[in-house]
Amino acid sequence: MGRWLAVVVALGCGALGGCRSSETERTTARLHGPPPAAVVGEDVVHLDVFVIERPLGDVFLNRELWSEADEQAVRADDEQGISLERKTALEKNGFRVGQLGGALPPTKLQDLLGSRRSCQWNRIQLHAGHETKIALGPLWPHCRYRLAQEEQTAAVDFDKGQCLLEVVPELADEGRIRLRVTPHVKHGDLKTVFESVRDADGQFHWGRQEQQPEEVYSWLDWMLTVSANEYVVVGAQLDSGDTLGEQFFLSGEDNPGVQHLLVLRAAHVPTPINPVETNLSRTAPLALQASLSATASKE
């Protein structure tokens, strides 16, 4: 199954770093000037989305990175401790999830995050409690994978499939952000419908929507709580090539021999209505500013 990976934002209202398919068009974030999005309020969250592309079997993406990541940070529902059941379910279905702490990520990851050739970067600004969907690839003619649930394995085969991760940020204690991530797969023919939709600022209006049937794998969702200087990494647990996670992160016949890693970073950035007060360099946590500066210096 052919795949390439491009971040498509469902609720994005603008980006400091564009997500582009052409290397010459990719840009890195800046710390000056007001945020381009018109999302304001005390509950605004900045979600940075990085997609790293490397050759299939890359040693860093498959081994070295995970030696520094905390794979025991996965939570399910409102559990306070690690959810071994959810972690096992994710692994069986080809997902690998971890958390990286510290003011800066590992040196090799820093290099990849700042690489125009290897990384695409987009920033999403939204209110806490609102969802955004990261679409991993275009519509595929056929989408085939196997699901492992409660000791049973089922083969899934859809026409015109698309893999997405829904991310919902929530405010947590001590300025941290709780991220809930849920795998989705859309499939079938697009249909045009008119319905009430909520924009990034929380307002409802009538809009024209292109919809498809959608599989929501809520039994595979997970949560991690991060500070502004921590990263969430999501990749494929390499197996037979036909798990759900591998469909998300491995490329096929149209772009063979390629795998991807998703890196998320979130920060609570209260954004006053007065534009004079919305300068990111004055409102973002110091750790986030330092991390952004380090990434921008790689340009």
C-alpha cells in the first residue's frame, strides 16, 4: 500500500512553521511577532507537530531513541499509574509511544527536528478540550491491516482509507498539558453534508463538510501529561508490516523503504484579546522559548 506522510490539520488556524511537501518551502518557527492564529483566551494551547522521515529500519528511530524515552508513561482513561493493558494493546497493534523530558531532546533528535530534509513542522493553536486531527497520508485506494483485541485478531480491509490521530489537549496541574490521542481510520466515498460545526474559537456555524465513514479505535486511545519542555514520540512497532500502527507510519510501494516518527510538544499559552500582549516570546514558558530557539538555529 503506497503512502507518504504529510501533516494535515483539521482545526489549524495558521502555522508558524508550514507543513509542506517541498523542501524549499519548509520553514521553521520564529519567536517574534504575534501568533498568526486568532485563537484567544486563557485556555489556549500551542501544539507543535513534527513529522520525521527516515529510511526503513533506521537505528535511531527504532532503537536509540527509545532507550531515552519513557515508554511507561502511557495512561488510559483517568488511571493515575501506567496502564499495562493499554500499553500491551498498543504494542500488539503496532504502535510505540514514549515521552522525553528535559529542556532539550536528545542531540540526534534535535538535529532531525531542525532538518529541512528530514522533518516537517506545523503549529496548531486551539482551546483546551478541543480536538484536532493529524492526517497521516492521503486517501489510499485500499487500506488493509489486522487488529488485535482481547486475544482475538481480525483482518480489516477498506477501500479509500485514511489514517488519522485525533489529539485533544486538556489543562492539567502545574501548567502541564494532558494529551489524549485516539487512532481513527476514514474510508469509503466522500459525501457532502451541511451541519453545524465549531471553529477553533469555539463558535458554531453552518458549514459544508466532506465526510466519510470513520472507524474510531477508542479502545486504543492513550494519554500522556507533559510540561512545555517535554516531547511525546509516536512511531511504529516493526512487525509483519500489516499492523494498524505500521499502516500509520510506514510507507509502501509509492515511497518504499521509508518510515516516520511523529513528535508532539504542547504548552499552555494564555492569549489575551489585546494583540499587543500576544507576543509569543512574552507569553510562552521559558523552556518552550529555549527549545524553539534551539530548533530554529538549525535552519
